Amino acid sequence: MTGSPDFARRTDANRFCAYLAAAQMHVAAAQPVILRGRLTRVAGLVMEAVGLKLPMGSTCTVAQDFGQDVEAEVVGFAGDRLFLMPTSDVQGLLPGALVIPSEARIKPPRIDDPRHPWRRASDRSRHLPMGSGLLGRVVDANGLALDHQGPLLDTAPGPINGRPVNPIDRRPIADVLDTGVRAINALLTVGRGQRIGLFAGSGVGKSVLLGMMARYTSADVIVVGLIGERGREVKEFIENILGAEGLARSVVVAAPADTPPLLRMQGATYATAIAENFRSQGKHVLLLLDSLTRYAMAQREIALAVGEPPATKGYPPSVFAKLPALVERTGNGIGSQGSITAFYTVLVEGDDQQDPIADAARAVLDGHVVLTRSLAEQGHFPAIDVEQSISRVMQNIVEPRHHEDARQLRGLVSRYQKNRDLINLGAYIEGSDAGVDRAIRLHPQIEAFLQQGMSERADFSDSKQALRQLVASPAA
């Protein structure tokens, strides 16, 4: 009956549902309110904006009346002022320019969506292309192709700010990685998942050594990050050092010295994220980052620009916090995941091994290979100083016989170097020290063993056998 209470309740419910559906349609059709800020100050590398409340790491667009808009990222704040760092040229900006959050241009996800930023703060991270479509390609810090080979295919956006693996869950380093370089294979054996630093001054052959490892290392994928280097060196490294064979299984991320410091840091982070993506697919990745020092210098520029006080040699404390955060993302994965073996070049200013960045890098890495200028000036390539270099996992991954042979050869090199001046002057009398006598007799063979041509490959088994023959030589 139309006058019954049940009929009245059903009618009210239908009216409410119709009203709710109409309201939802109006809400869906409505334009979202876009919060806007204003640019109040531009000083050096930093822009200041008011009228917005955004978290650290958020991206913004500074609109220009004439010219291209400027992309920027929030790097700090003070009260109601936001400190922005541009990722493009700021030429033509005017006081009072509109600052629009990039998130405002994207439809917000539903609150019940697990990707909602309230549920996962990591989703605020910038997303850039990832996947197998990057192999053989050269991209910049924003994931844009630089090699004129068309758009990137077979890729999907992924976050670049990954988190380190739980150290309890990480697999230990147990397998030897063949780098194809005899001195490293024999005396500084690298394990799969290890993090190694290449410490060198300018012009001693670190780029050539990186190219040799890129071509000869037994890895599924190679990710090369060229961070803060001269733009000319990017093409030379790809064509002359890496070569077509190395590039075919590599991804190159280039952020040269003329890019803003924010993009240089993002380039290193992006290269690490690409390596993490391949590791999650079960692949063994070789990450070559040139250089960790330029990454630290970029962070120094940003930190000083926003007012952070300098500490050791002008480096603010945040620099020394960023280094381990980047390095700890590499290494072995969990369970069936692959591994990331990382080589970071560290530019030693004035060949000073006590440089603050070099000292901090040694503390967070699993070993270091030191290239010296004196060896390079003698034409000794690769210019690896075996006395100053060390692999902290070698003892755990090689046979005892191999480790003992390496220890003996390092001892011979050390004895010769300590008496080098006496030997060159003819002041050393044969028979004074049996150990020095052995070092002198074996010196030509040791020099030949430690040197290697750029186009020559030395497998791990061949390197180990050559070391055994050298130490057991009758001249010894």
C-alpha cells in the first residue's frame, strides 16, 4: 500500500540514492581547486615561494608569461617560505610568478587506493622510465632519450627513490665476479654484490678501466651513470671506451657538468633505480657510477644554497648522510632477486687520499682500488697501486691457496717499493735481504703481470693461474 511505512521508507531511500548519484556526478564534473603560490625571491641557485605548503621533494612549475615554464623541486623551507631548486634555465623569470604544484595537474587517487599518498608516502617519489627498453639507450636524468634513436619503448614509469634492503634479509656475498681485469681478478677479487670505489685523480685512466670492466665483466645488465663529467667525455666514453659491444647490454644515464645540481643528483639516483629494477627481475647488474664525488659536490651546492652550514672542507653534514643512503641501495637482493655490483669512481683532489669525500667513501664501501699518477706517468696501465688497494670480501670468496698467492705477491711489490730508491741508485747490495732479492728478480715479471691492454681480456681462471705460476716461479 502506498500509505504503509515500508513504502515510505523505500521511497525515501530511492530519493536519497538518486540525490547521492546526482551529487557524485556534479563532483566528478567539477574542476579541482588548484593551489598556487607566488615567487618572491631568486638568489643564485635557490628560488623562494610563498602561499604553498608542500613536502620535501615535491615538484613545481614556475609559470612564465613569455618563454618556457621552469620546473623546480622543493629542497627546503623556513616558516611559510619554500626553497625551490630549478631543474632548467631560470632566464626570464619575473617577481610574483605563479608557482603551481605538479601534483595539482594529476587526478588524485581514491583514498581507498593503496597507491594513495596517505597510505604510501614513497609514492611522492618522482617516477621515470624503467624496463628492458632502456638497454642500448642513452638517457638524461629525466629519462629522456639523448641518442636520437626514437622514443623509449617497452618501459614503464617507476619510482627513483628506492629504499635499501634490510641487512638481515640480504644474501651474503659468496660468488666471484669476473671483471676481465687481471690485477683485480688476481689480487683484488670482487664478489657479486660488492661495492667498490675507484680512487683516482684526473687523467690517470679511471674511465678506461671502467670501459674495460663494462665490456668484459660477466653481468647480465650494465648501468652506467656519467654524473658531473664534461659533456665531451659522454660521447667519447660511449663510442671509444664502452663500444658497441658494451652498449648493447648497457643503459647509460648522462648528467654532465653543465646540468643543474639537482639533475646531477637525480641522475645518480635514477641510475641506481634502474639497477634496482633489473635486480628485482633476477638479473645480475653491474653499476658503474662516475663519479661519486660529483654527486657529493652537487649536494654541497644545494645544501649551501639553502643555508646549511659548511663543515669539513666546505661540505655540509647532509653530504655525508647522502652517500651511504645511495650506496646502501646496491648489493645483493632478497631471495630469488639478482644482485648489483657497484663501482663508484671517487675523484681524489690533488691525489690526496685523505680528502673528506674519499675518506667517507672508504668507510661505506666494501673495498677500494687506488689508481696513482706515478704509475700512469710510467705508462703502467691500468695504474692500480696494489699496495693501497684492498677488497674486503676477497678472503671469503676465494680459495686459501689463491689468497696466499695474492698475499705473497703484494708482499713482493711492497718490499721492492720500500727499497726502490736504493735499488735505482745502485746502493742496495744483493744478499742483504732475501725477500728484497726475490722482489728484484721477479720485478719485471710482476710489472708485466699487473699491466694489461685496453683490448685485452683476462678471465678469472687465467688470472688465478698466472698468479700461481708467478709466485711459484723458480726466480722466486
